[in-house]
Amino acid sequence: MKTGTRTITVGIDGSRPSLDAADWAAREAERHRLPLRLLHAGIAPVLPVRVPDVDVPAGRTRTALDRAAIQLSYAHPALDIIARSTEEPAVPALLEAVAQSEMLVLGSRGSTGFAGFLVGSVALEVSARAERPVVLVRAGELPEDERMPVVDGTPPGEARYLPVVLGLDVDHPADDLIGYAFDAAATRSAPLRVLHTWTMPPLRGYAPGVPLLEEATERENSKWRVLSATLQPWRHKFPETHVSEELVHGHPGHHLLKASTRAGLLVIGRKTGAGGGAPTGLGRAAHSLVHHATCPVAVVPHT
């Protein structure tokens, strides 16, 4: 992960999806021992109250940001929480915030107060342009959803974490992407499942008698060798992380979506322009995963 201002930032608008994302971000900040920054962009809606708030200055009404900060401080009393609001529109404000953070966390479903955007459209645009990782958290995500089911009376908060799943293109591996996934697994003491999908390229000039099965087998063996070699230095760097390698034939969206049903976090990459140039945006598979994955999705930019 790139170094920078050591905070985790979450977009807040008072909606249930953004509060679920904020709670996930708070747990992630605790795991990394980092401060949590809450950011509200746009005009803050005023929340009516039935009785006066004794700790709110005269003439001021508590906002959605205030309430989110209070709720999180009760749920995570040891966490350093910083609340900030801006009237700048959501997308530029969030892009500026993520450039100054270790990661940005956003809710991935539901309507928001971000200048009338749907959170999906804000999340997609920010994910496609951000300089650093963006984690999209589905509405209704609970702490127990990232842990193994309890079967022996173990308290839910002490159950083992579900695996972190990394979708990796071995033809274009990236240290930022791989490092993020290994770090996420290590901070959770969770296993890491590395998944590479591949397809046979179209055959040109094919003539009967060409041993297609042998060619496919050799290509698959070559992929295995590259995958193993790519992960080897990371295994040495994170010796306590259990890593499983999987090579499957087909398209990445389908297999990663299936893998997300048994994962606590799905990590995918997004290529940026060479030398930090213009971003290339989200591909078709990433769009599908952001919309349909059943666990939080981390979109990690890399060259």
C-alpha cells in the first residue's frame, strides 16, 4: 500500500448504507490502528430533534455527521474519530480525500445526500478515478458477515475471519494490488485465496491434427508457474498468512462473483495510466463485481 496521510476516510451522508460503510471503516481502522475520518460532502441536511441536545451549542442543530460520529464513538470508544464536512460536490471532495488517506470507504447501495446522486454512481466514478484504494461496502453489512459462521458456541466477535480473495492477472501483476491483499489478510489473520482466470486465445490458422489439448495443458502449466513465482516473495514477506492459489478457466467476473459468497473481502485491481497518467476506469468485470458481490469490494489502482 502506498504511504500517505495515515487515516482511513469514509463518506457519510446520514443514509443507512453510509452508516453501515462507516461501521466497516471503523473496524478496519481499528485493525490497522489508524484514525478514522468521516467526510460529508455537499449541503448537510439538518436532523430534527425532539428535545434539545445539551452538548450542542445554542443556535446549532445536530447534523447527520455529528450523529454518525457520536454513534461510532460509542461503538468504538478507543478509536480516534475526525469529522469534517465540506460544501464541495461529492465526487471531487471524495477524490481529494482519498488522495490524503490510506483508503476510502463508501456505501455501495441506496440514495445519498451527495447532491442528488445515487451512491452507486458516486461510488463508481470515485472508484474509477481514485489514486488509492476504494472499498465499497454493501448496505446491511454486519460485523459477523466478515467472519466464519459460529458452530461451537464461540462468540461471533471472536470467530475466525473469512478468507480475503484476490483477483490477480498474472500477465500484469502489480505490487500495490498484491500488497494490499496480503496486508488485508495479515491484519485479519485470515487466509488469502488468490484467483487467476484465463481463456484460450482464438486460434488462427488452425489445421486439423494440431494437438489442442496439449497446447491448452502447456498454457495452463505456464500460468501455474508464473502465478507461483509471482506470489513467492510475498509468501516470504507474510510467512504467517496461509495462501491458496487457484487457476480456473473462464471469465473473471463469474468466478470472482462466486468466490465473493465465501469471502470477507474481495480485492480487485484497476489499471491507471502509465507513470500515474489518466485512469483507465473500471472494466466490465469490475462493474459487475461492484454491483453484485456479496462482500465488501476493494478496488486498488495500479500501473
